[in-house]
Amino acid sequence: MSENYFKTYPSKEGFYKEYGGAFLPPNLEAEMQRINDAYFAISKSHNFISELRSIRKHYQGRPTPVYYCNRLSEKYGGRIYLKREDLNHSGAHKLNHCMGEALLAKYMGKKKLIAETGAGQHGVALATAAAYFGLECEIHMGEVDIAKEHPNVVRMKILGAEVVPVSHGLKTLKEAVDSAFEAYLKDPENSIYCIGSVVGPHPFPMMVRDFQRVVGIEAREQFQEMTGELPDSVVACVGGGSNAMGMFTAFLNDDECHLYGIEPGGRSMSIGEHAATMTQGKPGIIHGFKCYLLQDEKGEPSPVYSVASGLDYPGVGPEHSMLHDLKKVTYDVINDQETIDAFFELSRLEGIIPALESAHAVAYAIKLAQREPQTSILVNLSGRGDKDVDFVLDNYGKDYGL
């Protein structure tokens, strides 16, 4: 990739080659331009950078460590390492961009943060950021996900956020995004929509990527310090793709590192039974941007499903779409059963309970280790599984002796 990659992508108009952009109603175009202008002006200032670095160190607990999975590696082969984003304050990588977005909102004089959430980790992170900065917070969440992720719903409410149930459509992540956008349209002057991934209209995919780059920067340096070399493979789960983009950006120029983005294969590869956008999608427009998109025969976003609420989105980040076409990243799938198996394997062999989203990446790392037993594998463990334990117990507990 170009040495000036981050200056080249996105373009001034927000495109990653043919993907991205901002396909918006006229009343939002000016507001998006204000956010874009503010981001470039404020985020490069000494005061903003200094405050964000202080937050990451003294509040978030960064840097998060890289950990070698000794027993998991002994059982399956290979050398499996985890970037422990589950140890980031609030339990996932999401706080990396939420604190950045909230800090930007503060500098812009905004009073309210609005967002969607699927698994609830973005919602918890944004509620955390809102509490830290003294801002109002409104989180839109599908009723299906509210039932699955009850612990995170309670956490958001304790942190002072208003949780808005979304009851139309499939009642999951796509509908939550629709609902949050509608709420934002009512008062864009005093509120800001804090998108939960590297998706949405420009400048959000760029902003979220930039705030998440800290993950890859830390992991690359830590892995080299631990082993004296770079990993053979880097693995991360992909729904919208923020944790993966944060990790991959540090390795794009390293041809010896194979990058794997893991999507949810769900129950089967039939329509509505998975959310494997890169595998079965084609270019389309959703939520104000162009990306690979799972579509029905009319070109509308098709129904999606995943055992992991944070991955059941029919689109994907525009930068991921570009990297797919450039063959810089290999995108593959892991199904529900493989995910649940990995959830329990990591828990029982290493004492680390992963988020179901992250368990997709762990499952793929296990496959890689079995296939290439001499390889080193760095996994972005993007979140912890506290939020998932009730759901896993109710639906899979008997199969695993619980």
C-alpha cells in the first residue's frame, strides 16, 4: 500500500476507490460538512490530542496487553496471541472511538450524543463517554437485541443513557441504525450521531478508523517486543468492521502478514440465516454510503442473522470493501456452532470469556493453527463476554455441561 495511505484514503469526498461517500438528504449535507471540517481542525490540535491521550492512559487503561494463549496453542497448534481489548474500560474496543467522538462533540458545543447499538458494547461505551463529559445520551436498540443483551441494557441505563427500543422490521441492528438516524435528523444542530463502526456517510468511517488505529499501533509494537518479529496472521471479526480496521491498519504494508476478516456464517448460508456480507454481498447503498451489501432481488438490504448481535448488519465498512477488492484482506466465515465452541474453549483453557463477536475470530484462529501448526496468529479479542453469558447459558448451556 502507499506510504501516504491515510492521506490517500478516503478521498476528499469520502471515497475508498468506489466505496463510501455521503448519500444524504440536503438538510444533513451541511451538518456533515461541519463535522468533517471540525474533525480536521480540532483533531489535529495539540489540546485535543493531549486530552485524548490522557483519557486513553488514565481513564481507559491503555495500552491494553498482548497475551500468549499457552494452553490453547498447545491443544490446537500454532502460536495464538490475543490483543486484549476486552480489558479496555467498559469491556471492548468501542470506547476508543466513543471517547474521541464525544470529545469532538464537546469541542463543537454539542449537547447530546445519539447512537445505535447491537450487542450493546457501543451503547455502553457511548453512555460511558457521555457520563465522562456531562452530555445527554440516547441509544437506539432493537428489541431482539435488548432481550439477548440484557446486562448491557442495564449498564447503559445505570450510566444515565436513555435506551430507545426499536420494534419495527427484524428489530435488530439495521433497524436500530434507521431509528437513530431519524432521531438525529430532528435536531442535528444540538446533537451528534456517533456511529458505532467504520460505516455510515463520510466522515464517520474515517473518524472511527482513525480513533481505532491505536489498537493496531500498540499490537504491532507489543508483538515485535514479545517475539522479535511480526505475526504470520492477524485475525479480527467483521460486522461493520471497526475493531478489524483498527487492527489491520498497522499491518497493511507488511506483505508477510496475512490479514483475515471473519464474518458471521450464522446457521447456514441461506438468505436471512447469516450476515456474511463480503462472501455473498454485492455493491449497494445503505445508511448514506456505498459498500458491499447483502441485498434481495429488489436491491433492498436483505434480512441478516448472527448469534452475535454486534455482527448482524447487512453492510460493511467502505474501507473493508476496498481492501476486499484489492485482495489486501481475506474475508471468510465462521458459523454459530464454531463460535460457541470457541467461546467455551477460550473460557476453559485460558480463563478468558470472550464476546460472541470476538469468538468468531478465536474460532478462525483455531482453524488456522490446526491447518498451519508452525504459524503465529494475532487475534483482536475485541470484547469480553459478560454481556453474553445469560444468552449462552439459556441457549447452549446443556450442551456444555451447564
